[in-house]
Amino acid sequence: MADDGKSPTERPVDRQEKIAEEARRDLERIGEQGEVVGTSAMARAARASLERAGNHLGAADAPADDPIEIWGTRIGRGLGVVFFIGLLVYMAVTYL
């Protein structure tokens, strides 16, 4: 007879407890190593987008040795955002 890993003296309750304990360990390991599908990826993407937008509006790509160009870039990009929001409001009032 093939050995299936069960000892003949082992009670069914003991086997069930072993299986349950192994399942708990597996679930804990998965919880530690895994991540919730969707939420973490979306959160990372949102943080990256906000960081890129902040760097863009803050003129991180402008030369650091020219304060006039830095502030001019910041003002121009800020006015662009204000214009865009104004355009959205105008279109919503006009067409909706």
C-alpha cells in the first residue's frame, strides 16, 4: 500500500487541525508578500502623476541658475492651468 502521508494512528481531527494551521500560515505569507490587486497600483500611479504635475508646475525642468526663467515658467504654467479651468467652466455652462 502506498504511503499517502497519513499515519494510521492519527485522528481525523488532528489532520484537520494540521491542514487548517497550514492554510493559516499560507494566508499570512500571501498577505505579507502580496498586495491588494488594483488599489496599490492605482495609488502608485496617482502619486507618480501628482509628483510629475508638481514638478512640471514648479518648473523643475528650468535651469536652476536663472531665477527669472524659473518664475516666468511657473507663472506661465499656472496661468495655463487657470485658463484651462476657466475653459472647462465656460464649456460646462454653455453646453450642458
